[in-house]
Amino acid sequence: MSAYFSTDTPATDSLRIVPGADLPTVTLGPGITADVLLGVALNISVVTLAPGAEAPVHTHAEEQMGYIVRGSCEFFDGTQSARLEPGDTYHAPSGAPHGARAHEDGCLIIDVFSPPRSGIRELIEQATKV
């Protein structure tokens, strides 16, 4: 067996499986939602941008990586931009300015943050308050 599939690491918790329909959905901005799974050291978000929806240039302390699943968007940092399509990826280190605007076909992105994005945690807490 390769080192990648090693069984030498002791478990600190048990496996958790969450069906997509059970993930909390939060609104990140006009026309932008995210279905989120929070972990201890990272979180994954399935982000949907409606056609034309824009996440303005912003920064955060968490490292972020993303993968375009469907549709397309313009990804930018205030000085440069790139068209991203299915299979394309991006990396926004801690503090790096970045934003995105969905094209006419909208965009579905898988975002991963480490550590978990504090703003996402706050939105989930607000959404679950009765």
C-alpha cells in the first residue's frame, strides 16, 4: 500500500457523512448562496452564483482554494482578471484581494477554506437562530 493510503494515523474523531440536502445554506450576497460543511481545520462550501451575481473584491485571514464545477465567472483582484470555466482552480492566500462575477450562465464553485471561514460560521449561526 502507498504512503497516501497509510493506516498509521490514530483517529481523533469519527467519519461524518452529510447528505447535500442536509447542509446548511447561507446567503453570501445578492444572488450568491453557499451550502457549507464546517470541520475543525477547514470548511468546504458549494457556492452558487446566479447569472451576473458578483462577490466584490475582499480579503480575509483564511486561505482559500476554489474549483469551478459548472458555468463560468470572471475572477479578479482589482488589477487583473481571468475567465474561469469548469475544471479551472484558484488560490487566494490569507489577505489576498479577490472577487468574482458570474457570467450569463451562472457559476457553481467548490470553495475550501483553512482554517474554517469565520464569516461563514457567523452566517450559519444567524440562520439557525429561531
